Amino acid sequence: MKEQLKDVLVRGTAWDGKIRVFAARTTNLVEELRQRHDTFPTASAALGRTLTVAAMMGAMLKGQEKLTIQVKGDGPIGAVVVDANSYGEVRGYVDHPQAHHGSNVHGKLDVAGAVGTSGYIYVTKDLGMKEPYKGSVPIISGELCEDFTYYFAVSEQTPSAIGAGVLVDPDNSVRHAGGFIVQLMPGLTDAEITRLEQAIAAMPQVTSLLDQGHTPEDLLRFVVGDTDLVIHDKMDLVFKCQCSSERVETTLISLGQHELEQIIKEEGQAEVVCHFCNEKYTFERPQLELLLDQAKPKPIQ
């Protein structure tokens, strides 16, 4: 049996620092989300592309910084939401994971049809400041790579080229997922920009390259060439959700005395499901009564 390669992200520069590059293999992550949320192929592709871009954007952050991407189109899968941070930890979900959408005119998964071609992409970054950074752009294609390219150009004033793909097997499992981001720094000549555009135009699909055994570093070599690429670091990408029983307890307490009394009276228990990982937390009556005691207003001393 073929060994499953780990999900990794590489970061580097090229052309004497005039290009900043990121590339990632996210196959295991996208497959884990498919299994957790039982996503159908087009939803897997939309979630996988968004997750891949989010992981690379997370690598642009530092320390405790983190970000959330929300793709809110008018298509049948609803919102796509992904969290990522600078440590390579990501999680995500889609509102309607089993909304089915047929292939497009090219015989490919119709991501634009599933996401929709009208709506917005929202990016929220927690940079440790008093207020989070918030950026948004309208969806211009729904295929997502073009949309994120537009986001970087408009919201972050950074000309970028983005490629991301998800290859789904006939049994709905994720065969390959990954992508790249190439960002243009000041100092590039018109000739160099043309050379870059031609290289990207001639490049095979990301999933085709991954299927042939190419690494994230190889993806970048197809774009910037072999001799000009300098890889600065490499890190593992992992699924990690921040939910816990303690956090759910805090949420239930925050509902207040009246709401908890209603739940105990009418349901006798509470079941809370995490959007991001689909983990179920069940609280029986005795546990809820303990939480109710904590939710009751405390007498003023």
C-alpha cells in the first residue's frame, strides 16, 4: 500500500527576493474534513480550495495571530468557513456539505456553480490589536482562485497569482489537494512579470502535478524556475479544532438562568455540535443543573 504523504507548507522567495512564494499539500486535511462533514465532491472541492488558501495565508502571520475566511456566495452549498493560524493549524466547514452540483461544461467539478457567482469573501485577521483587521471583496467568479487573487489585489494591494485544486476519487474520497500563492514584490520589471504570467499559463493543473508525485517545492519550480527558488522554511499542516467540553459549558452558562431552565424542563438534556469538527457534546440533566447553578445571578455582598 502506498504511504500517504504528510500535509506540508513551504515558504520562500525567488528572483532575488522580488517574488514571495508559498505552496502546500493539503490532501489529508481536506479528506479529514470530508469524513467529518460527509461533504459531496463539489463541496469538498470548494472547502478544499478555501482551506488551502487559508493555510498559506496563515503562514503569512506571526506568533499568536490567526485568521478566518468566509466565502458567502449565492450557491447551494451556502457559506464556506475556514480558520487558520501561523502554526499550520486549520479547521473548516461548509453550510450544506451534501448539496449536489453537477459538472461544468469542461467536465470538471463545478465549484462556481456550488459556491455561486454573487456574494462576498470576508477575511478577518486577529493580529493581537484592539480591533481585528477586516477585509472583503465581491465574488467575481466563484471558482475561488480568481476570487482570492482579486482579494489580494484589492484588499491587501499585493499583486498575486493563486492556484489551488482538489481531486476527488469516484468513491468521493480526496485523492489530492494543494496549491500555491506567488506574490509580486516591488522591483519586478515588465519583462519579468510577462515571464511569470507565461509560466503560470503553461503550468499543468495543481492536482495533475500532485498526482504525478510532485512536491509543493516542485509546484513553485514550475512557476519561478529551479535555479531562482530559495525555500526559507517548511512546516506540517494539521487539523486542529479549539472546541472543548469546557468551552461548551461556558457557552451554555452564558445562555442564562431562564434559557437553561427551559432546556432542563423541556428537553432534559442538551446536545451541542461543533460546526468546525462535528464533535458532539451531550449534557445530561445533572450536568445542566450544575451549570444552572453557575448561571444564576450571584447575590451582591
